[in-house]
Amino acid sequence: MCVQPTFIIGTNNEDGSHNFAPITWISVTCEKDQDYLLVISMYGTKMTKQNVIRTGILSVNLASTDMLELVDYFGLHHAKDSMKDGIPYNVCRGEVVDVPILGASRWVYECEVVRSVETGESTTFFCQIKNVQVDEELACDGTFDIDLTKFDPIVYSGMYHSVGNLLGKIGDFSKQTP
């Protein structure tokens, strides 16, 4: 089991139309100082992966439980078969990177690939975050001051789950006194 947040990746198709697909193999690493890179692995030959390889840009839309129908729809329908327009959803454009963004997402990264690594049929993209769009309701004081219960992200481990409770911050439970 590997518990992962669910994201919907937005890319540009060759004809200029948008494409979205759920991806859960996403993490972050720190390149230097405060330069964070999103680390995104995609398996197979999906159109989303091909679009990222071709353009080097993408949006990373964190999915909350109110977006579950979109996540499931995008996961069950493939861009190679037809345009994913069987249900209504709002598409915007990035503020800094020319990528499609889901209007329903309340936390969006606009990214540019800086390097990639092939492992078998998977490609792992290391992506520089060019812009972050965050809903005002989710505003936080710092990188580690995010209350996920307010955001209510979809968590994936073979099935969809949600986050239950905020338990506390680092140091709240240490029995050691300074």
C-alpha cells in the first residue's frame, strides 16, 4: 500500500485542446535552499504523459472530495479515444504557464519540467513550480501550516479516501521538555 494524494494533471494536446488525467504518483523534493521540485511519475503511453514529454509544461491540480466525479471520469476516459467532455467542468488558463487548469481545484501548481528519468515504462518528471494558485479560504502562514481537513483532499491507496481529523503540529506530542 502506498497512500497518495490525488492530483489531476492538465496538459495541452497537439491541436491546442486541453487534456486532464488523474495521477497519484506525486511527491516533492528540495533541489537547493527553498527551491522545491514536484516529482511526478507517469506510467505507460497515456496522452497526458506524451503531452508533458512534448511540451515540457503542465498544471497539477490537487483534487478535493468535491471533485471526485471529475477524478473518476478522467480516470475512466482516455484522450486517445475522444475529447473528455462527457460531464461539465470549467477550464481556465495558467497565470504564468500556458496550461489548462481546472476551475474546481482550490490548489494548483503551474509547472515546467526541468529533467526527467525513464524507469521501465514509467517516466519521472522533476518539475519547477512556476506559480501556485491557492483559494483564499485555504490561505496559510507557511509551507507547513496547511490544514488538510479544510481542503479535504482525495487520498488514494487503490480506493478513494478522505482525511479525517487534524491531529496537531510537530512537537505537540513529544514527551520531552526543552
